[in-house]
Amino acid sequence: MSNKVTKLDQLEIGDIAKVITIDVSGELRRRLMEMGLTRGTLIEVIGKAPLGDPIEYKFKGYNLSLRKEEANKVVVEH
């Protein structure tokens, strides 16, 4: 990792990053954390829909698809 801080939706297929924080409060924050997006989690971009939304990620042994709007709230170190 090159230690560049960015948002999860800005990564490209094949990139691996570490979750730093979730930059939103309320229901969306709770839901993302319940899915396992917690500080220190390594996450890999494995695919994007033809128009770029949603984006598929792999972490903690499972795949998760997020909309760009949701992924934009996750701050990662890449």
C-alpha cells in the first residue's frame, strides 16, 4: 500500500485498501459497520457494473456490492 487516503468508490478493480473510518452517521453508518466495514479491515475491489454502479468488494471471506454513493462514505488507506 502506498498510504494514500481516499474514498472506497475511487479505487480500481484489483486494488486492496484498509478501512480508516466511515464518514457518515446514522442508519447508513450502522449498516455498513454491521456488514463488517470496520477500522482496519482489508477490502479488495473485484468488479464494477457496466456503468460503474454498483461496485463489488471482497473482505472477511465474502463479497459485498455497494452503490457508489455508499462506498463514497468509506475512507480507506490505499
